Amino acid sequence: MAICATAQMDVEWEAGVTANFGKGDLAPYYIASGRGGTVTQPYSALANAAIQHEMDTTRRFSYGFGAEVWTGFASNTTYARYSTERGAFMRNAQHPARAWVQQLYASLKYRSLFATLGAKARHSEVASADLSSGDLIMSGNARPGAGIAGGLVDYRNLPLTKGWVQVSGEISYERLSDGDWLKNHYNYYNNFLTTGYWFHYKQIHFRTRPDKPVVFTIGAQSSCQFAGTQRYYEKGVLVKTVKMPANFKSFFRSIIAGSGGDNPGDQMYVEGNHVGSWDIMLDYKHHSLGTFRAYHQSIWEDGSGIGLQNGFDGLWGLEWRSGHKSLVSGAVLEYIDLTNQSGHIHFSEEVNKDSHIVGGATGSDDYYNNYAYNGYQNRGMSIGSPFVRGTIYNADGYMRYTDNLVRGFHMGIKGYINPRIDYRMLFSYRKAWGTPEHPRTKGIAATCFLVETTARPAWLEGLSLKAQFAFDRGSLLGNNTGALVSITYNGNFNLGKR
């Protein structure tokens, strides 16, 4: 007798409700940051549901898929908008959508390669999701874009190295679909608004054998915003519209930065808003002391930053994990400095032909900002480090970063009160001095704190009860105070049978 069998497919699912409440223009920094832009307002009551099937990395051919949706109510935040009819600024109350798709994707794997279509959240290779201030390039702070991605499945052994060197890599093209958010929050008075652009991301990292006590990792990340339509406003009047092409040349230049055009003004820049980092990590594993990691990200905007001419700028961190459930099971200490930016002077003898100054200076990198795009953000949340204040905080409706000359520190600690109750505490202090183009004469600061506890009761496996309290103090982020509670249930089911 022949027996037919069908392989099982495990599907994980999650459902939850989240409510936050407090005082201030927005949710406190540590409640809003690092969660994909799902909670930003001082008051909200939200429900979410998600399903996921992970690819089986042990099989030659495999597939995966996932979906995540959110819905509910969130309060308003007021922004300024200029009215040409009244010749004055008006109050512009805005809130997040009442329902949205956070993730929706399908993935295929063949041998060591994968391809993903849709919107899928990414996780940093460098910075931990629970204790770090966030990766400088891809932090998980903003909502993911939708597009196509491909690369290597996890780390793969490099030929001829006998497993001593492994490589991981990814490349993607996406649309962030934040045009309506920008149009709704922009002041329509000064500067510009750019919508309909593309987003490109890639990363490559090399590491030594992960089964050894000491593991060294080095690599790079790079992103680019390109194409789209830019509209310039002066005192409430649209004075110029620039359509930036989305052709083969622009897609290629998003990978390898090229000049923006044939006229001298464009030759001063490159096409698109490029931002990237050099990443270095050193891990040490001890059988009784746990795992230690030292890491550094050196951020860059153009050739000067790539050439490490930006001084001490970047993220510097130390991380420790105990490997077991103890009162203190993990800790992170980070220093973030973005005040050099390859120097604050950018001068080109070729462009400034009327000047008597000879030579040039490549500086004023203006991290996360660009002369053609509304900052390195999606729906107001920084795609890079949330440590740099995103455009969602700009109540005046100015859609660029205003304080990327920032320096400060961040610390995080977590542990277990008992095997089913854990806690997490985060604290940071930072001071900002505007931007290289518009520096502040006096710095403004922010002090931020969060305490969180999560209970997973034994009487219902898969249930999580979370409570958070957080506050911000200072003129950089405002004086926001709030609390968040959530109830989440995780489960799984099988499709097919053996």
C-alpha cells in the first residue's frame, strides 16, 4: 500500500491591544521609538494582528510569508500650515491613519539565496532591538517600505576560507508611500516638499567563525532616496517644480553615487540622498560570564565620510548578555556623536567661480538631510537612529531635520524578577546644536527615561501583559510624560499533515 504524506507548515500568529496615555505633544521618546512608527501620539487605543511563516533554512527550496495590520484611535498633534487665502499660519491637526498594513510580504529561498516581495521589517546587524538606541542606518524606528529585496540567507561560508570567513548581504528597492503624510504635515510656506520618491538599501558584512569564542565582524550599509517630484515654496507661493527621473541611470546611481546633472550646480552634489555606515563588531563568548560585544558605526553622507574624514562621529557601544534569566541579564552602554560631519564648511572652487578663494573643502555632511529630499525618514520617524530628532517633532511644519548636530549617551538594562516577569529600563541624555547649515548659538537638550515590566502568566501560555512608564524633559523633544499598557497573545497552528 502506498502512503501519501504532506509536510506540515507551521504558522505563528499574534493578536493584541495597546493603549497609551499621557501629557505632551507626542508620546514619550522611548514609548514611540524603535517600534516601527506604530505608537506616536500622546493618546491611542490600538489593536493589532499578525501571522508569519518562517522559511526553513535547512531545505534547498523554501518559502515564507507574513502579514501585520493595525487599527484604532490616536489623538491629534497640531502643526502649522500657511493659508494663502488668509495670508497667515493656521492650526493643522493631524493624527495617524485609523487602520494600516504594517507588514505584508512573501519570501522564497533557493539554496543560499532569498527574494522577498512586499513590506517586511528589518533588524539591525549591529544594534540590539531591546536595549540599544538604534542602528544609524536601519533601526526599525520607522514603518517599513514595500518593494523587492534579495540577497544571502543569513551568513554563508566564503569559498577557500574553510569556514573561517562568512558573508551576508542584501539589496532592495522600495517605495515608502509617505507622500500623503508629508503633504498633510508640511507648512506650505518655506523650503520644499518632495514626494513620489524611491528608496534603495543594501548591506554587506563579513565575520569570522561564529563557533569560536571571539568573533570579528566588519561591513557596511548604504541607503539612498532618489527620483520623485520636488516643489519649492517661498512665503507660501509655489515658485518651482523639479521632476527627478526614475530611469535606469537613476536606479544605477542609487547603488553607486553619481553626479546629479550636467550643470555646475548639480556637479557639486550626487544624485539622491545617500547615507551609510561602516560597521565593526567584536564578540567574545565566555561559558560562565556570558557574551560581550563592542561595536562601532561610522556614519557617512558622501565621499568625505566614506573616507573617514568625519572625526569621532558615529555610534560607539558595549553590550553584555548573561545567557540566562537572572536579575540582570543584559546591559548596553552607548555614546553617540554626530557633531563633526566632516567639518562645517563645504566650498567648491568650480561652483563658486566668483570667489577669490582657491581650492575646496568637502564638509557640512548634514546627516539625514539633503538638498532635494525631506530627510531620511518615513512618516516623520527616522529610518536611521531615533536618537536624532525626526521630522514628526517639527510643529512648524518644516519637513527636514533641524538638530542633527547631536551628542549624548544612552544606556539600557534588563533582567528577570522571576522566570515569568521581566523588566527593562532605558535612559539617555543628549544635546543638539542645530545643523551645519543652520547651527544654534546655544544647544538644546533632552533627558529621557523608560521603565517596563512584562508578565507571562503560567495559567495561559502565550499571553503577555506589558506596562511602560516614560518621560522626556528638555526643549529638544518637549516635556512628554506617558504610560502604555498592552495585552498580547501568541500562538501557532499547522497547515497540512504528515
